[in-house]
Amino acid sequence: MKTLITGAAGAKAHQLMKKLIPAGIVLGDYAALPAFMLKDGAMLVLPNPGTPSYVHLMLTLCLDNDINVVYALQNVEYDLLNAARQLFTEYGITVLRPGDEIQ
């Protein structure tokens, strides 16, 4: 199982990654990322939260990549995913924001 931290283009994601156990952490962002960052699979291109099917695209991404925890760093991402928390929970995926760290 893996943990996804959104907002990979910003420092906040990297700071959170250092607080967590590093094994199984994947960073992702919907902002443009350089190709070399995506090459080894340690970073993912995420769907844009402005897309009407954002929640379903994120659920699919999590299931396809064996992700069971999502730290949504952008407020718009968190708000959308939190509104669909029950759906994610049914698939064994926990949606968190910084400060909700799992110990």
C-alpha cells in the first residue's frame, strides 16, 4: 500500500514527506511537472480538481496505483475528496490533510 501526497510542485509536500515514513510515498500534482520527475514513477500526474469527474478520476488513480492514504494539500482538492469520503472509505482509502497525520 502507498501514500499519495498531492501538491508535489510545492515545498509543503516535501516537508510532509519528511515527517512520514518514507517507504511507499508517492508525490503527485495536477500542475505541470517536468518529465524527469515523472520518469521513475515516484511522482504522478493528478487530475485537475476543476474537472467535473475529479473525484472519480482520483479514485481510479488510487485504485490503479494501490494507494490507501491521500494527503490532499490544496484546499480545493481536500474539499472535493472530503465530500466523497464515504466513497473512498468503501475502497479502503483514507483522505487526510496536513495535521491529520497517521502515527
